[in-house]
Amino acid sequence: MDPDTEVDVDMSPFLIRYKSGRVRRLISPHRVAAGADATTGVTSKDVSIDGAGADGLAARLFVPTDVLGTSTRLPLLVFFHGGAFALHSAFSGAHSRLLNALVSASRVVAVSVEYRLAPEHPVPAAYDDAWAALLWAVASCAAVTGNEPWLSAHGDVARLFVAGDSAGANMAHQVALRAGRCGGDSGLPGGARIEGVALLHPYFRGRELVPSEGTDPRSPERQLAERWWAFVCAGRYGFDHPFIDPLAMPAAELAALGCRRVLVTVAELDTMSDRGRRYVEALRGGGAWKGEEALLYETRGEGHVFFLRKSNGRDTAKEEMIAAVASFFMASSSSAEARLGRTYARSLRCDAKL
């Protein structure tokens, strides 16, 4: 039988891997071209980070259009797209819409990273790419004449943020952890420090079920989650490894998270929502993390990464969540709750008993 057509692993309806190693993704993101977006007033372009060709590290840059050609510097946001480590793209319509909206609302310069996907490149390849992209972005901003003129002209590494959605949020956590562990000359170029990390519906799991995941360890969703994780990491790491369950590590290790502020957003109908809540509680209550604030924002009546949907008309839940994230980026001190307003603050300080 032809190994290029003989199925090795069937992960339908998401993807199929054949005996030859060829991967057919059954969910293909709709790629859109970079350029000026009149609705949001944001301009984007695609760049190669490592110059390694089609399989190399790349990114889509986003800048408020009115900043181009000026000397204005804005906070730098490095963003990692979701897709369970194996799907989606920084160049997709969904993630381009999200970044256009965030950049417009936040007034930041954003680097949306196109990293290597599993199973061709199993975890931790995505983490390595995320770190390399962060180093590149910071170095480009710091250079007087860098490899990327948009970043050297407009990026301010003194106001550095890292964020991502779903698996990208998992990656953002890992990047901040690595930055904190490295420190000194082994950390970010020029001694840069991460001001804040925004984890949008983080892709966290764990061996022990939490309430939002149900009570049946044999449920189809649970079985798929365990099988998927083993697939994207090539069986190297268990379901209780800190890569997938950050609370599996000792509190002293989580304390190394290298940022001053954290925002976690969750959705009521997302089965992973309690993982995000417990992450915030661990940062707030452990006493080891030296950051200033860990904030929680919850959207009622919505599911996982609902904010990626294409809206026809007004989408209040999506608009309010983007405004909450933008306010987190815009806050220059421990004042995020005040900037978000009383309605958002109630969600941000949600202390649900789990």
C-alpha cells in the first residue's frame, strides 16, 4: 500500500497523518493578505524572521496606520495564535481580524508569530519558535537600524507585552516563564523585561479533572484531549507535565514567571475555563510570585475562543473582551481595574470557589 495514502493517525475532523509522514489538515484557515485595513486604521505586512524559507519562522506585523512615517513609539506586543499546536495560522482571516482590533484599541505595535506546527514539529518546537521570535522582536526594536524598520522606528521594548489565544496562550505562559528563569545576560536583549502577559482562553489541561471539564475521565472529550496532547508532543510528555498543566510545577517554580502583570480571560462555556481561574488563583495566593497583579476576565454565555468568529453586525461580547484586553495593555501601573470600569472589574476579580 502507498505510504503516502495509508493512514497512520486519524485525528478527524481536524487532521490525518499518513505512514509517509504527510499531514493533511482537514481544517484549513482562510489566509488573507496583509495590508491596510480601513475599518480599524491598522496596516500589516508579512516578514521572515530567520530567512529559512517556507519552513522558517515568520510573522505578520501590525501598526496603527497613522504612526507610519512618524517617530512615535508604541508598546510592543508579541502574539502567538492558537490551534492546539497543530492548526491555524498567524496569516488567517480570524487572527488577522483579532490583531487588527487589538492594535486599533490598544495602540500597540504587534508581532503575530507564524511558528512550526505539530505533528511535523512536535512540542516543544512551538515554544522554541516563540522564544526565538520574542528575541528577534526585542532586538529589532532596540536597534537603531534593525532588520525590521517598523519595529526599530515604532516599537518600545520598555512597554513589552506577550499574549496568545488557546495554545498560543500556553506558549505565552512558557515564554514568560523562560524569561523569568533566564534573567540577566541570558534573558532578553538589552535587559528588556516583560511588562504584562495576556492569556486568552489558555489551553491548559491536567491529569485530575476540574469542575468545568466534568466528572467522567472516560468521556469522549476527555479521551480526545489526552490523545491529542500525546499526538502533538509525540508522546514525550504526560498529561500532568507542566507544559500542559502549569500548576503541576511547584509554586516556587511558577514564581519565576517573568512579568509584572497577568491577565487571563475565560469563557463560561469553555471546558478549560476552571484551569484559567485556578492559574490566576495560584498567582494571587501562592505568595511566591512577585508580580503586582493577576487579573481574571470572564465572558458569560460564550465558548472557547468565541472572539475569533467573524461577526455580522454588532458582537457585544467580542467587543467587550477586546476592550478589556486593550485596557490591560494600556494600563501603566496597577490600575487595570479602574481603567476597565466597574462592570469589568467585577469580572476581573471574580473569585469563584472551585
